[in-house]
Amino acid sequence: MTDEEREIWDLIRESNRAWKEGAIRELENVFDEHAVIIAPRIEGRIVGREAIVKSYADFVSHARTDSLEEMEHCVDVIGETAVATYRFRIRYQLHSEEAPRDEVGQEILVLHKRPDGWKIIWRTQTEPEPAD
């Protein structure tokens, strides 16, 4: 892994740490102002940094994340653009449910290099599946 690829992967891991710990405001430094999220179970698109940060805050207010494991990560850099993919295993519990959910899925992120560092411009996930 090159230094640039490691920098991008560290940014992704830090963003995951931030939302898991409820440090939502830290995500403002990760997403581009015009970023887009497409995620399962969400109708439409979430567009813009402010809306994205709010979506993370909404999740954290409705669920407790017990664990998140990032697996099989890969970062490809082409000029000023990068694509990062990884599989994940998550265990979380919605406050409205009695039992936790264990799921696996894949995340795909597109990043662009800005003067102040790499920023996520696109995030999407596959439909989570129950973990084995």
C-alpha cells in the first residue's frame, strides 16, 4: 500500500470511528460539500455534507453500534480521484428493537483530492445481509 493509499484508508477508518463513537461533527472534515450517499433502506439520495452529517446523527440517535469490522479493503488512486472498497461486518441494535442485528455488506467510496486533503464525494453500500 502506498503512502497515499494508506492516507485514504486511514481517513475512512477515522470516519467510521467518529460515527461509532458519536463524534458526528468530525465527519464534516471527511465529506465534500456536494457529496452524495446512496444506501440501502434509504429512499432517494442524501446530497450535501450537511444532510450527510445529519443522517449519521439520526442513526446514532436511533441505534447503538456494538462493533464494526472492516475487511478486505482496497484503495485505487487514479490521479486526483480514488476509489476505496471494503467489506464490513456490523453489530448494532435499534433502540426500538429488543434484539441486535448482525449484518455484512460492502461499502464503495469515491474520493477526490482537494487542497485541504482527500474528501469523500460518493458513498454507497450493498444491501446488508445477515451475518453467519
